[in-house]
Amino acid sequence: MPALYIMIPAALLIVAIAIYIFFWAVDSGQYDDLDGPAHSVLFDDQDPNHLAAIDKAKSPEPPAAAKDPPHA
């Protein structure tokens, strides 16, 4: 029973700290843009217009018959 006299206030202190940290994160804007970081992973920072992919799509590839046949 004496352990409860220490455990209950310690648990309440931990809950109070967790609530404080949560409200601090909300007030500081941590949850403002939830989709931006997830989408930014998909795009290249060096080439924001993805010009390399556009150029490759526009350039005609030689037909499959024009390539050398595989050698055995």
C-alpha cells in the first residue's frame, strides 16, 4: 500500500508532462502540415520539374527489332 503513495503522484506527474508536451507541439505548429512531408519524399529535390523524366519520355526509343539479338 505505501508504494501507491509514490506511484499515483508519479503517474499523474507523467500524464501532466505528456499533456504539456502535446499542447506545446500543437501550439508550435507541429501538426499543421501532415501531408507535406509524406509527399516530399516522393519528389526529387534537385529536379523539382522532373525534367529528366520528361525528356526521357519525349525521346523516341529505338524499336525492339533494331537492337542486337541476344548472343548465346
